[in-house]
Amino acid sequence: MILCGVHICINMLVIYGTSIYNIYVVGVGMVYGVVHVIFTLVIAAELARGEPNQEERKYYYVYYIFPIVWVMVNLYWQLLFIWEVKRGIMSKETYLREKYSCCCHV
């Protein structure tokens, strides 16, 4: 339960960091994501060593594979955000231009 609270706090911190265009705050979220993936892989490997029963095998993808994929998708957009802010593509001044150039602008 504590880890869920930490996860929520880190995600809120990353959302705040993106709203103020701070790459260091978003970087904290990336580091947390990498650590999360590593720990999830370690736990999944430990469980895979034993002989999983049918119940464990049924939920293996839900508890281990899906979270890893989800974190990797989040790491991708965080890395892309940091790259765009560093290159000057995304900033407070250029946000409206970038929003307008998006293919799905309203």
C-alpha cells in the first residue's frame, strides 16, 4: 500500500514537472520508472524459477508484463519531453505553436 502511495506521488510530481517544463523533475520520474521496471523484473524472475501453479500463471501477465509495458510507454514520453525541452522545441513560449501544429488540435 505504501508503494502505491509513492507511485502516485511520483506521478503527480512528474505531471507538475511537465507543467512547469522542468526536465529534472521529469527525470526523477524516469529514474523511478527504471527502478520500478528492474524490481518488477527481479520479482518476476524469482517467481518464474519456481513451479507456478495455474492460478499464478493466469495472472502473470496482469501483474508483471502489463506494468512493465506501461512503465516503458511512460519512459518513452518522458524521454521525448526532456529531449524537446532541451532542444527548445517545447517551452512556455512555443507551446501554442506546438499545440496548433498537432494533427489533432481543436
